[in-house]
Amino acid sequence: MPSRSHNPKLPDSTPDGSSSEGSVSDDSAPRDERPELDLGQFLPYRLNSLADRISQALSRIYGERFGITIAEWRVLAWLSHREELTAKQIGEHTRMDKAKVSRAIQALESRALIRRTQSAQDQRVHYLHLTQEGEALLSELIPQARAWEAELLATLSSGEYRDLLNTMSKLERQLTRLER
């Protein structure tokens, strides 16, 4: 069965690849066709697939050269961005589950890349901080990650990059509205 685009923002395509926009519908087509989902046109799938491929490709840099996992990279990256965070805050920022965050924190602590300090106000709360060793690792890793990102983005013009970021921000705001 030929696939048809069902993306509301794109014209439907006919089996020969031409647009069906403005054409007369064929009422003789069977009505009991099962619904199809063209994953190549389904934004959630495309974004997830691209994000996963980017994450896996970048992880080769920090995995092979620095011996850290994707989850550990995310913890370190957030701690490079903020001076101190709790495990809960890292989980919220990275959208990783509690167990994955906990394992990453334990691994980073065992390598002395981060340290915990207990909150003076609430003994249940522990703040995470980069150690000197963690900062030294990131001072090598971040320039390599940025260079890799620049190589990935080299295919985009500055306008396309700006538009991509603006579009992503717009979708993030819409998703926040839809999640309410």
C-alpha cells in the first residue's frame, strides 16, 4: 500500500509522488484502510531519532577519550553551567530518570569528578559541585564538544541555524502549553 503524508503542514502526496493538493477526491477509494503513520514525516519520531543519533555520535568523543557515559556527560555539562545543583534538579533539567541520575552521580563521585555537600537548611538535600579534577576534564572536553558541534552545524547557514533555534524554542513553548 502506498504511503501518504498525513502531516497537516505538508500537502498529501499521491502514489506517483505528485501533490494531491487541489485535486478532486476519489470517493471510490476503500474506506476501511488501516491508518498509517509515515515516521519520516512524524515530527516526534524525527526529532527523537536525530537527537539520539547526535547524542550517540558525540558520546564517542567523551566515551572513548574520557571514559564517561552519556548520563555522566549530562551531569557534568549541567554542573559546568551551574555552580551547584541537586540530583533532583539535574533530573529535571536532563529529563533522565532518578536511577540513571543516581548511577551517574555515583560514578562521577567515585572518580572524584564531583563532590556532594549537605544543605545546612535541610539534611536530606545534597548539593553537587565539580571538583578540580572535574573542571580539568571539562576544560579539555568542552572545546572538543564545541568543535564537534561546529562541524555538525557547518552544513547550516547562520540564518538557518538561527531559524532552527527559534523554531525549537517555539515548539518548546507550545509543548509547555500543551502539557498544562
